[in-house]
Amino acid sequence: VMSLMLAPAMNIEITKLREQVKEAREREKDLQQQLEASQFQSSSIAGKKLMQKCKELQAENEQLGKEVSDGRIQKLRGEAALHKDYSQELRKSLCETREWVEQLLEELEVAQSVIFSLRRELNAMKKRGYSDGERN
């Protein structure tokens, strides 16, 4: 009976020890990688390869950055050209509208002159009509 009771306790203890060993191995692996990184030498063959790869990646990043920047600039130039064209169309439309308004004002002035003349004639006729009517 005692051996059966020890077995589950032993099983739990063994499981804990296995987890600790696994964690210790992972920690050892991390520390080994850190040690290798701290011992990096640019003069070694692997170091030279890494340095060359870093330079290539840096050049590629610079080229990509330039392309992205140029693309944005081209897009902005295109938009600016569209806005400029639209602005010119609006200015042209504004000039045409002003000319039309001036023409309407001239026509209005002529119409008001005609109306004023017709009123004078009407008033003159009314006065003559009253004068003629009073005489009869």
C-alpha cells in the first residue's frame, strides 16, 4: 500500500524535475547564443559574410526607401497638376461668369432707360389726357 502511495508522489516529482531540466536546457541555449553574439568578430569568415550581408541589406533598404519616396513625390506631382488644371478651369469659368454679369448689367441699364422713357411718355400722355378731358 505504501509503494502505491509513493508512486504518484514520485511521478509528480519526476514531472517537475523534467520541466526544470527542459527550462535549464532552453536557458543554456539562449546563453550560448548570447555568448556567440558577444564573441562576433568581423575578421572571421562568418563575420565577413555577415558584414557583407548587412551591407547588401542596407543598400537594398536605401533603394527601397528612395523608390517609395520617389513614388510619393510622383503621386503628389500628379495631384498638383490636376489641382492646377482644375484651378485654371475655375478661373476661366469665373471670367466667363463676370463677363455674363457685365452683359446682364448693361442690358438691365438699357431696359431701365426704356422703362424710364416709357413712364415719362405715359405720364405725359396722362397729363395731356387729363388736360384734354377737362376741356371737353
